[in-house]
Amino acid sequence: MSQRTEVARHWEANAETWTRHARAGYDVYRDALNTPAFLAMLPPIRGLVGLDVACGEGSNTRNLAKLGAKMQAIDIAPTFIRHAEAEEAARPLGITYRVGDGMDLPYDASSFDFATSFMALMDMPDQDKALGEIARVLKPGGFLQFSILHPCFVPPYRKTLREPDGTVRAIEVGRYFDAVDGEVERWRFSNAPAEERESVEPFAVPRFHRTLSQWVAFICGAGLAIEALGEPCADPAVAEAWPTVADTRVAPIFLHFRVRKPIP
Ligand SMILES: C[S@@+](CC[C@H](N)C(=O)[O-])C[C@H]1O[C@@H](n2cnc3c(N)ncnc32)[C@H](O)[C@@H]1O
């Protein structure tokens, strides 16, 4: 089985529980920290035509549509797209969804003013291809903003070190330079209630870790220019309200890039 098929199979298997748990509010890192920071870094998009790559059940695509963009979105897992379309049918925002591969986008060149990808490019085997495809479908002058697991602080080995009272003292990391190509990580949203967590299979997420310098090489190789970086850090009020995300005050978990396709 090809790596692409294997990745698609895992995400399709994750999609039903992921949708239910994300919509129940158990993806606390996304809702309390990562998405608000991403939207704060986003340039104005009202009236622009946008593509959300690897949209999942569509929560972040809907956030972009609510900011006034005309959104299209794509994901490899049909179950995610089915749930996203059902939400669009129930509460229309003018979003068009389709099933497809971020490394082989079914859109014409220069179709979009901007593109986004939330927490997905590190899940694709060929990030250089995905970035090349996104660059192809962007209009000259258009931008891509994407979030990934921070390659420096969430390499394949990461351990949170705590004081006796439970507060985070430090993050231990390792295996930064390991070539990780499809190693499957199994986990559940830690904020799901224990009974719910125990009643479902863990998510199986194939991981394609790349170093920071490899990410920069992929971006430059796709002909895109870096214009902003973000490393979300929970402010004290957010960390108090959502203790799960307090570790981001010690070291980041997420890395945000905004990159632009030059005008020739
Ligand atoms: C961590 S989830 C993030 C979902 C969504 N962007 C969000 O923020 O809620 C990663 C997503 O990437 C999708 N995905 C993985 N590989 C893909 C590929 N090659 N093409 C398109 N989508 C892909 C998965 O199906 C999944 O929806």
C-alpha cells in the first residue's frame, strides 16, 4: 500500500470520533490557543477567494468564511467532508467542500487569493509537493498561512517535566534529526471525559517529522517567501482557564508560517 493510501486510510478511520470530539470541545489546544493565534496573525480576508487545505470537519474553514472570505476546502477523508457538508447544509456559509489530496490539488493554477492549512502539512509524506501545489493554485501576490506541530519543540520525542505541584517546569525533546516517515502516533484528546476516552479507539496519526531547516527549504523550493512566523503562547488568563495549554508558556507546541507567492 502506498504511503498516500495508508495516510488516507488512517485519517478516514479517525474522522468519525475526531469530528464528534472536536465538536464537543475536547480539542482544547485548537480552540483555546492555536486557532485564535492563527486568526490574529491572518491578514484581512473579507471578499477574498480562499482555499483551506486539509480542512477536517470544517471548523476552521467556517471561521474563515465568517471573516468574509469565499471559501473552498479539501480533505483526503470522505467522512470529514461529509460532516463538513452536513454543517454547510444546516447553516450555510457559502463553502464548497471536496474530497482530494493536498499533494495533488484538483484546482486550476492561480485560482485563489489566499490559502490556509491548519495542523495538517506535517501529516503529509511529501510536504514539498503540497507546498508546490498550493503555490501553483495561488494567484501571484497571494499568500498561504499554515500551522504545524513545532518541529523544534515537538519532534518525535517530547516529554513534559512537572514540579511536584503539577506545574510545568520544562520540556524534554529528542530525536530531532530522525527521519520519521509514517511512524504512527496513537493518542486521544486529553480533555475528553474518561468514560468517553475509554469508549473509543485512539486516533492513529502517521507522522512525517521534518527539521526547521527542511521546512524552510520546502517553502523556498516552492518559490514562496516567508513574511511572518508565529509561536502561540497561552497568556496567563488562558492558561488559568485552560490548564491543558499552560505548557505553551514554557515552550511552544505550534509553529505558524505566513508565506507569499511573489508577483513576477
Ligand atoms: C490534525 S487534522 C486538522 C484538521 C483541520 N484542519 C482542523 O484544524 O481542525 C489533519 C487533517 O489533515 C487531513 N489530511 C491528511 N493528509 C492529507 C492529504 N494528503 N490531503 C488532504 N488532507 C489530508 C486529515 O484528513 C485531517 O483532516
